[in-house]
Amino acid sequence: MATDFAFPDSAAKAAGAEQEFAPEKMSLSMGPSHPSTHGVLRLQMELDGEVLTKCDPVVGYLHRGDEKIAENMTYNQFVPYTDRLDYLAPLANNMAYAIAVERLAKLDVPARCQAIRVLTAEMARVSAHLMGLGAFGLDVGAWSVLVHSLNQREHLYKLFEELTGARFTTSYTRIGGVSRDIPDGWLGRVIAFCDQFEPALEETLSLLTRNKIFQDRTVGVGIITQADAVAYGLTGPNLRGSGVSLDLRKDKPYSGYEQYEFDVPVGSKGDCYDRYLCRGEEMRQSVRIIRQVVAKFPGGDWYAKDARKIFAPPKDKILTSMEELIQNFMIVTEGPQIPAGEVYFEAENPKGALGFYIVSKGGGVPWRMKIRSPSFCNLSILPKICVGTMMSDVVTLLGSLDFVMGECDR
Amino acid sequence: MSASVDAITSLKGKFPSVTDRLSSDCPAVNVPTGELIAVLQALRDEQAFDLLSDVTAIDWAEGASPRFTAVYHLYSTTSHAAIRVATPCTGDDAAPTVPSVVPLWPGANWHEREAYDMFGIKFEGHPDLRRILMWDGYPYHPLRKEFPLAGIETALPDIEVAEETKAKVIAAPMMGGPFVASAGEMNLTEAEPRAKDESWSERSAKPGA
């Protein structure tokens, strides 16, 4: 039987194969609604096989115009909006905003108010890191961490609710003070929380720290060099994970942080694992600070009594005394009276340095308020570090950066 | 803070056109637009202000001169000093211009895109100056003072969806509002947050509605 099959020329075959398997890049859009992007972040990626050749983050899906809104309302009215920046740590945002305006007004708050703020900010840090830890574990396939951390966060939310009246959006601080003093016995319950939290935290972290699968997914993945971290303006655990010891609570203490002893954990390699370790250690240090605050909790006023044009008088006085009634009326209608000037204040929030730049022309309304959000800066390094990583590592990377879109988009 | 003060003293020696800027906290300087890059580079390389915290802009409202000011906040990771540098934007209101600092700090990329998005400031030399928070093709710069708080009616970003649904991005439904408070020292009637623009009230329809 004769065959008419002809062997093609091998060179032509090779050329054809090359054309057929030419490295064609695939573009892939992840998000804005994707479980791994932690909110409405979209990544427009270009893939060569499994390896990223380009990554363009698309942000702004949660843009609410907070800075525009701030220009149109009084300073006190803006406090609830700060809850919705990093909505995992509203108490820390409240404090950063209040201190920024107080610096502008050259107003000092009493020691008790400072202690309350430090205490709540550290509790907010623990609760934010717990959520970040749980979500990170989830991203790399460790379900149980999320359950453990949500359980602990619930204890914190009960304490927040007792203190502020709200679990999530607390709106606790006021310019020149806080909205109410701590309830009776609350400090004891904070210590009770710390007592059961410390062993629970060790147990939770032990699920990940020496876990072979977790280490395989994170060690050496998503390395951010020290120079890159500084050049891109990273702050918080992401910067410290890369080996830069910068913690504003230590370096530019505010609200009495200089009285408390704590260590600043710093990473050595700048990979996802280092960032995880930094967050874990920060929680231990936060508990250490909480214990110190409670141990030397100062008495006295919990708001600035002399700030008559800024802080509203007590409710019972408003209802019984003419002068306080007028004072309250003026603060509500005209806003707290802040002198003209410019101020930029950064606080060490769970995600990094949250900055408020306020330009005032005097009166009760800011002329311009810029919110420098750490998540926004931390995400801006993505196009740089994603190139060359595997697609599955992008998920790890996003989890380790621990950002909040409500803060990024404002 | 003394590190920042020393920095300003030596900066003024090198750049005579640098002047002090009023500030309630950290030391601040005004820099002419033409010398901005040289000043920032000197601060970064000679004074170790290696971290660019923030880039933003201020709109001083229509008629002000200069109308827009660009503001840079620098931080030193070694001496932990902070400094604020401000420069007026050149060019007309439609296209105010400042040089881009992306060549000095790659992290300025997104900050400058945001300032362009919100104020329409052109950062000359920026590698990729497009909108970041609003969508591509959005016609306004929302943080400019003439832009109303409630927003302005515009087309949807997705043309296909817009054609099919005839839907639009509409101004915020602020019944009787917007209740706007005003900045500056003024009397009670002027400063009170109230509906100033009666064309926005319940009695008459919103502009463009």
C-alpha cells in the first residue's frame, strides 16, 4: 500500500511551531469584586503564562469625596467620616484627626484624655491586625486563623460598644477631648481581655509561624527592598517589614506615647513572611502598651475644659445655664473656632502613617483637608513588585500588604 | 525639630529665593516653581529627607493669584525631622503646571495623579498622568472650589451601558440643601450651615435635572 504522506521539512516545521507557540501575553482583570482583593480593588494584569509582566492597579471604586465633604462642614461634623477611612480601626482614625485639629488650634488635652486615646488606639490596632491576619491566612488557605481572630475581635468589639455605643463606626473623639468618659469597671474588663488574649494570640500565631505550607507560600515571596520601601513612601508594618525602623509612636511621640515602653519589630528580608511577623509582634506590643496605660491611668478631666470655643459643655449645664446654652449653640452652628494656619499631622495607624493636612482660614470650617492614607501609598508599589511574580503569589502579596480600600479611595 | 531648622538655614544659603512659610507645626518653605526640583533634590540628597510622605495641592478659589499651590511633605527616616515645601503653580486656571517629582521619588506617581484628577494640575514630566480616583473621561476636577458639593450630572463611564439604560450619574439628592458651612471669620448668619443656593431647594429643580 502506497502512502502519500510526506514528511515536512524540519526547519519549516520548527518555524511553524514557533509561530504557533509564540509567547502571547494574556491580559487578566482581577476585581473589583474578587475575594482576594480585600475590597473593591481591580488589578489589570498582563500574564506570560503564570508570570506577571505588568500590573496596573485600578483604584477609586470607593471614592466618596471625603476631602470635598470636609471643606463643607464644621470640624466636629467630620469626625464620623474619619470612621469610614480605615473602617477596621475607626478609633485610631478618630484620634489622628482630633490631634491634627488640636495641633492647629494649639490646644492641649488633659492626661486622662490622652491615655483614653492611646488605650483605644492600641485596642483598635489589635483588632485591625487580627482582621488583617485572618484575611491573610484565608488568602493562603488557612481557614482556622480567621475564625480564631474573628472570635478575639468580637471581644474587643464588645468593649468598644460599651465605651462608645457602637461596635464598628465609633466616632469617639471630639476636638479637645472624647465624647464620654470610660464606664465603671471598664478598665478591669480590658485587662481581663488582655489576660485571655495573650495565650489565644500565641495559639493563633502558632497556626502560621512554623507552618510549612504557610512558609512555602510567604518566605521569599514579594520582597520589597529597603530602598524601594522608602522611595515609594511605604509606612507602617510594610515599611518595618523591609527593615526600616520607623514608628511614629517612638520617633515623633504624640498623645503621651513617650511614657510607655514598647519595642518596634523590624523585618530583615522584606518578604510577605516578615510583614506577617511584624504584625504578630505588634499585637504583643500593643497589649504591653494597653497594660501600661491601665496601670497608670491618670485621673482628672477627660476633655479640655478651657477650650470654650471648641469643646461643647456638659449636657446638664446646657439645659440649666444660659451661658453654657449659648456656648453650645455657637459651637453647633458655627463650628469649633480654629485659628488660621496650616498643619500636617501623621499618626501611626495599624496600616501605616495616616496624615491629615489641614489648611484653615479661621472659623469653624477647614479651607482644605488632605487625607494622606497609608493604604493608598502602600498600594502604589504594586506595579513595581508584582512584575515577575507568579499569579498565585499576587494573592499572597495583597494579603501581606493589608490595605483597606475605604481608606485608599477616601 | 532642630534638624529641620538647620535644613532650612542651609537651604536658604544655597537657594536665596527660598522663603519661610507660615505654619502651625513643622518648618515650611515657599519655593519658586523653577527651583522646586533642585530644592527637593538638595533636601533628599544632602539633608536626608528621604521619605516623601505626601504630595497635594490647594485651590485658593477663582481670582486668587496664584490660584493653585502644590505642597510636598518630606520626612527623614534617619533624623525623624519633617519639612513642608510649597510652590505656586504656573500657567492659567485651565492648566496649572508644576514639574513632576516622580524622577526623585517613584512614590509621587499616584499622589500626582490624584492631584491632577482632583485639581487638573499638570505635572510636567510625569510618566503616566491620568485620572486615578475618578474614571477616565470624567469631565470635571471635583476638588476645585467652583465644583458643587452635590456633584454635576454626567454620562456614565461605560458608553454601552449608558446607551442601553439611558442612565446618568446624577447630582446628589440633597433635599433643601446642600447645607454648606463657610470657611473664614464671619458673622453667624453667614457662617451657619444652610442652603445658600435657592435653586437647589425643594421649590425648584436641581440644575440639569
